[in-house]
Amino acid sequence: MEESIRAICRGIILENNKQHEQTMREILREELQTLMSSIQTRQVASSTNKQAVDSHSIPIVDLIGRTEYETQKSNH
């Protein structure tokens, strides 16, 4: 009788452990998806910011070049 109770308890413990493992896997999977989404969002934002900076830099460089050219032209 006592052995049967132990076997039943071991079975319950094993089942609980399996359920716990499954729950932990699901939690870790969700956390990983959240992390990957966050990284992707940051990469897109970084890329967008870089493109915005690059696109604004081109006219600024061009304006500086024009100003230097006009200054040299007026000095001669």
C-alpha cells in the first residue's frame, strides 16, 4: 500500500514537472519573441535615423561647398 502511494506521488511530481517545463518553455518563447521584436524595432529605427541623417547631410554639404565656391569667387 505504501509503495503504491509513493508511486502515485512520483507520478504526480513527474507530471507537475512536465507541466512546469512546458510552462517555462512557453514563457521563454514569449520572452524571446519580445526580445527579437525589440531588436528588430531598434534596428529599423536606427536605420531610419541613419537615412534621415544621411539625407539631411547631403544638402548641408552641398550648401557648404556652394558657400566656399561663392566666397572664393567674390575674393578674386
